Amino acid sequence: MAIRPLEGHMQYYDWGSSTSLASLQGRPVPSPHCEAELWFGAHPDGPAKVHTDGRRVPLAEWIEADPEGRLGAAVVARFGAELPFLLKLLAVARPLSLQVHPDSEKAQEGFARERRGSGVPDKERRYRDARHKPELVCALSPFHALQGFRPWPEIQERLRGAGVYGGLPGLEALAERPAPETGRALLKSLLTVEPRAGSALVRGAAAWAQGSEDPSLAWLVRLAEAYPDDPAALAPLFLDFVELQPGQGLYLPPGELHCYLEGFAIELMASSDNVVRAGLTSKPVDVPELLRLTRFAPRPAQPLDAEPTSAAEAVFAPPVSEFRLSLIRTGAASAHRVPASGSLEILLCVEGRARVGADGSELRAGTAAVVPADAGAYSVRGEAVLYRAWVPSPD
């Protein structure tokens, strides 16, 4: 079966960029709107389109016409006739919300609860589907994020320095109890503080952090300027800060509290749009649900490097069954042979030009192709940088 062009679905959010995606695709800069995410997947909230026989067919519809031939028999056996991953280009010009994603059990519970007529308007739903949402982000530019709790002694020191203990006296009593429940109590106290007291905490912490050479505290100042009345701006005091360099990755399991701050990246996740927010947003927040989902054990951010599998390709292999991501760098002198994965694949070009498959379909920066499982092995020729997403075989 032939490899087909795949047209992404653009998502416009207020934190998006008017330059990153337009520049990548060679469109006029600045773009007229904040372009935040370009989705290459089959999720109903943003379906990509397959170009086939002169038509633009939603990816899910194209898969339904031949699930085993396009997804692969092993993928259908494990996940049904649905693509289990969602590939995105992510353009972060302003910080995203402080947020967490559910694991499978909590996603199923939450989706069922909201479907039972909870009265929550559709645009305010936390659970858009019944799937968990592990994520892998891979930087295309320097990319800043907050991810995972710092060690408790370090959090205590930063809270004392910023004057937060003085503003929330009850926290001092937690000092001798370094346990996950302590982190839960801390976050609940900060996020539910009376508004006037919360504003004072943010102002005081920003004044303390002003001029610091610590990049996380520099971000605290920026967050406080953008959200002066939101105690979620204090997140750099208790979450770890990470700066990815181009080509580095970061894995976020379900339950990991995080905030993407700035940068341009590839993002690959289970095909889900479930988000529960704590702040730094104009969208609805749900602190009780966030506290129920969040894992509070300290886990410093750990940038990932892809493991080479050939001279041209290196793979990110997070501990999930829905996806793998590889980085392919090809030169003009020779073709790279991509082995058959037994899965539908999506190829996304981020630099240069490449010809893919026997018919030589061309990809250029910012464009993608869908490779059906029954296409087998294929070649990539040309001087280009591409990302390849697929479903791994079961162990």
C-alpha cells in the first residue's frame, strides 16, 4: 500500500506562537493567529487528513477502511481499530497551564462520570476520552519546562527563602514529615489560599527571586508578572526546572505535575486530550481533581537522549506501549532504509527535503506522511531531519 501525504490539524491557543510553525512551513511571518499545536493523529478533537485519490480523508476514516492493513494486525489486536498515539508540533510562546494528566484507571472513571450527565459544559470537560496520557516531548529549539517535585529539603529551603512559610503558617508544621502526603498538603494549601493572601505570596516571592541567576527563579519572576494573583506562579519553588537542547527529549508519565514554559518541540503521546489544570490559565481549573491525580513523590526532571539504532536513526523508547519516536538524519549521498515495524507510522519532516518510499513522495519542513503497516520497509532519501512515530511490538 502506498505512503500518503498527511495534513495536520492546527490548534489555536493564546499561548501559541505567531512565528514558529509559520517559519517552519515557509509561510508569511507573523501568522495572523497564535498557532499552538499542529496535530498529526486521529483524535476527534483534531483529526489529520490523508491525501488519497484526489481527496482529503480524515485519518480515522482512512484507517477504518482497512484496519489491519493500515494499523497492523498486532496493533489492532492490542488497541482495536484506533491509532493509539497522537503526534504534534508544539509551539510555546507563553507558559502553558500548570497541569496533570490521568492514568488509565482515573481517565476511565472521569470520562464515565462526565458522560453520566454531570452538568459540566462540553468546553469545560476535563476528560475528553477514556485514555491515559503519557507524553514525550523532544526539543526543536531550546525548550524550558517545569516537571516533577524537587526533593523535600530543597522545597523547604526555597519556601522559607521566598517567605511562603510566613504567609501560610500551617506549612511549617509539615517540615518534619517529608512524605507524599506532605507534598499534597503543601499544594492544597498554596492553590486554595485566600485570594488576597495568595497575591501577597506571589509578590513577595517574586521580589525575593528578582535578580537571581537561578533560571527557575527567573521564571518565577516572569510567571508572577503574567499571573500576579495566581499562587500557581510559585510552581518553580517546588517543581524541578529543565532546559532541553534541540534533539533532547523529556518523558512525562501520567500523574506528573508539569508546565511547559517556552520553546518549539515535537510532542508524542497516547491519543488523548485529557487535562486537569491548577492555574496559569484562563481555562477552568479543578484543584481537588488535580490533587487526586498527582503523584507527589520527588522525581527530578531527566532529559533523554535517543539511542542510535543505525548511522542515520536514533530512538526514544519511554516505558509505554502506545508509541516510539525516532530521530532520522539523512544526507544527500545515500538513502536510509527504515525497517518494517508492523505498525502504522507517521513521518514528520522538520528540516530539509526528503523523498520517501518507492514512489518518491516528497516531504519538506513542516509536512508529514502516513506509512501504512503493510507498506513494509521503505527508504528515505535526501538531506533532511525527520521524526518517525510508530507503535512498538509487544515484548
